[in-house]
Amino acid sequence: MIYPYILAPIIGFFFGSLPMAWIIVRLVTGKDVRDEGSGSVSTRNTVRTAGYSWAILTASLDVTKGFLGTFLVRYVFFNTLTFADPVYLDLLAALCGIAAFAGHCWMPWMKFKGGKGFAVLSGAMIVMNPWGLLVWWLSLPIYLVIIRYSGISGIMATASVAISYTIFFLVGQFTTLNGTYWNTWATMVFGWGCTLLIILRMIPDFIGMRNGSIKRWENVNVKQWMK
């Protein structure tokens, strides 16, 4: 049965592509978030355009996008299928989560502008393996201090999640820790898939770093994240 493997990414992409930052900024300020700041449809640009309170709401809704689509695919929409083995349901959820991440990065309704997708990634990780959420948010500040480029730090944090999911899988294969999160290779697909996507999404930023339009942080003052 092939249709679930087509439908799951479509569901994920739809949820991920919902432009929450654009909607909130438009309702609150009447502005188009794409015309402000960095031009991205993101929490970061919502801070610049509408302030921290509305940015918190944007981030919460973006996390919800990643969580809801992945949760529905994993536990609701396909749970009654005759082939509904947990491993294959995890794979469907992984494909959904990757597509949600892509949908946020390249929103078709926003002329394929979007954000970096980290909030959507966080929401999907809650379903796929919540330990990844801990790895991402604990490793990000370390990379920020060392690298002082927010985008590259996000890539490294996402790669750290993929590595942690790989370790979970390998430990589950060679120990008695079989069970939730320990024995599914689908989490590795999710982790490495999202890592590849964020590298692709960061190509314009790499160009900006090279030509000097995106500068390295001078220190570890978080306010620079808003520049």
C-alpha cells in the first residue's frame, strides 16, 4: 500500500507551510513580515516587526505545526491500517516531520519564502523522540558561543540530534533496551533528513557570510540574534 507514503508528506508539508508569522504580523501591525527585517517568515522576524510577545505566540504556533501533523500521522490517520506496524508508522511520521520542516522553510503561499524551521523541528521531535529536543536546545547555546553564527549553530544542533538518534538506534540493536525510541531506524531518517534540509535552506546565508552581509557575532550577546 503506497498511498500512506505519499499522503503523510503532503499532510506534513501543508501543516509546515502555514505562515503563522505572516498572519500574526499582518493582523497586529498591518505589515507584511517579508518586507521587514531579514524578509523571512519566522519568529525571529516577528520579534523585529511586532515585538517579543507576538513572537512567542508565533513560535508556539510553529511548534504546534510540527507536533500536530506528525502526531496525527503517527497516532491517528494511519493507525488502523492493516500494515500498521509501529516501525512503519514511525517512518510515516518521519516523512511527515521532514515535509513539515520543508514546508516551513519554503512556503508556497509566501513565494517560497519561509523561516529556518527550528520551531517546527522542535514540535516534530516531541513525537519522534523527545530526547532529541533536549539535545537540540542544550547543544545550541554551546555552538552559539563557539561558532557565533546563529544559522550554522542551528545546523550543528540539528546534526547533533541526528547523531543522537543514530546512537539510540545502535544502542537499541546491541543491548536489551528495546522499546520506545530505542529500536526504530525511522528516527535516524528524520534526523538526517532534517539536517540535509537545513543545510540546503542555509545556502543563501552561506553566500551572505562569504560576502560579508551576514556577520559573525562580536560576542555572545543574544541581542545580536535580532540583527
